[in-house]
Amino acid sequence: MPTIIKNNPERVRKFMWLNIALGATLFAVMFFFIITGQYEDLAVRTQTEVLLNNTAIGGLLYAAFFFILDAFTAPHLQTQK
């Protein structure tokens, strides 16, 4: 394991949880825009919804990736006493 991870396991876990929060926040914001969106016509709505949906799913996958990464690396990041 790299030295920076061995010496700062709390920092690595905090980094992972901040990335989880970032992905969840991105999902929540895009979901809010999807729900409250007002569009001029159907073509604009279709284009915007596709972009918002893809971004929301990307944020959810980003958060899930870091959550799984954190779950699998947590036993290895336990502080040695």
C-alpha cells in the first residue's frame, strides 16, 4: 500500500466520504431541476431532460462507486494501535 495511505487512513476515508457526498448532492440537485423544470416547448424539454437524467445517474454512480470503494478498503484502513 502506498505510504500516504498507510500514514493517513483517516484522510483517505474522509476523501471517500466527501466524494460520496458530492455525488449524492449532484444527484439531488439534478433531481430538483428535473422536478421543477419549466420548458418552452417539447424539443427543449427533451434535450434538457436527457442531459439532467444522465447527469443525475452519473452522480448516483459516482457516489455508489466511492461507497463500495470505502466499504472494501475500510478493513485495510484501520488504525494500528
